[in-house]
Amino acid sequence: MSTDTTIHPLCPGCKTSAIRWGKDSKGFQRYRCRSCGTTFANRPANPLGNHRLPMNKALLVLNLLVEGMSIRGAERVSSVHRDTICMLLRTVGDKCERTMAELVKDVEVQDVEMDEIWS
Ligand SMILES: [Zn+2]
């Protein structure tokens, strides 16, 4: 009798079904492909990278900042430490920059308007 009642996920390489193969360092189920031997885990994607801040807190902080609240103001409202807020800002900013670079390219420029530059 098999006690394994979970659905067998497919190997990302050869698309054949894989068997359960222990847990990864974060406790997520790992799998091993029966034909090519590749091991993989289906860790849920974390758009915040290595941040441990819960997504709802991160969204609250970002919403407050986007609305123009100060970092210390956002700290008081969300009870997330200002240093954490700064690190979150850095991560999100870098990701936004990469997204911009990926999505906005080969834009033909006809006119350039520059304000407040006097040299
Ligand atoms: Zn495989």
C-alpha cells in the first residue's frame, strides 16, 4: 500500500513524473526525476527575494510611501522598522529598474524637453 497520495509533479527538464525526495533547506518538498535524476522543489515564488517581511506588510509600506508618506511615518503606521523599509525600498527599486530596462527599449525620441538645466 502506498502512503504517497500527493500528485507527482513533472520534471522541468524531461517532463516525466518525479518522486518525492525529502525537503529543502526551507522545509519545502523536494522531488527527484525518475529518468534524469534532477532534483527540484516547488518553492512558492517570493517576489521580495530574501526579505522575510510578509507580503501584506510590504505592500502596506510601499502604498504608504507611494502616497507620499515619510519613511518614519510609514514606520509608525506599519510598525515595520525604518531600516527594513529602506532595504525593502532598495530591493523594489532595483526590481523596478530591471523591469523598466526590459520593457522600455528602442523608444524613438523626436523631441527632448529639459527643465531646470542652465549649463
Ligand atoms: Zn528529468
